[in-house]
Amino acid sequence: MTINVINQLVPPLPSATRAVPDNGQVGTWEDFSIVLARQIKETDRMQKESGELTKRAMLGNAGVSLHEAQIATAEADLHLKLLLQVRNKALESYKEIMSMPV
């Protein structure tokens, strides 16, 4: 898998230098939470889709090959692993910040 394919799977994070609107409601952390929520929904969608394709391929439905089901499952697995790594890094950062002396 090339870097370009990976870049298509994960959208770039919003710029941290973006100006905050006058109402002060949108900031960098809100943007991160929006991106994270979108990735969680996308991972869930991919897991469901791969399960459905696998079920249809195993039942022998026309139009769904075993290869398509395997590729969808591999993509969903990769997406889930990426999401788990982001979660682990966020928790690790939180714990490190909380352990800092004030």
C-alpha cells in the first residue's frame, strides 16, 4: 500500500493556526473531536459493510466475490487499528499531562 492510498483513507487534520470566530465556540480541540467522531462513525460503517459483504460472499450471492469481502475486511481492520492507536496516544498524552507537577 502506498502513502497516497493511506492519505486517502485518513483526511488531514485541520490547521492549528486557523482563526477562531468571534463567538469563540470553535477551536482546535473542537476540530479534533469532530474529526475523531467522524472517524469513529466511518470505522463503524466500514465494519458493518465488511460484515455484510462477508455474509453475502459466504452465501454465494451473485455480485459479491470473496476477494471484495476480504479487501473490505482488511480495510476495516486497518481503520480500526488506526483508531485504536489514536485513542492510545491520546490517553497516554492525558496521563502524562496529569502526572506533571503544577
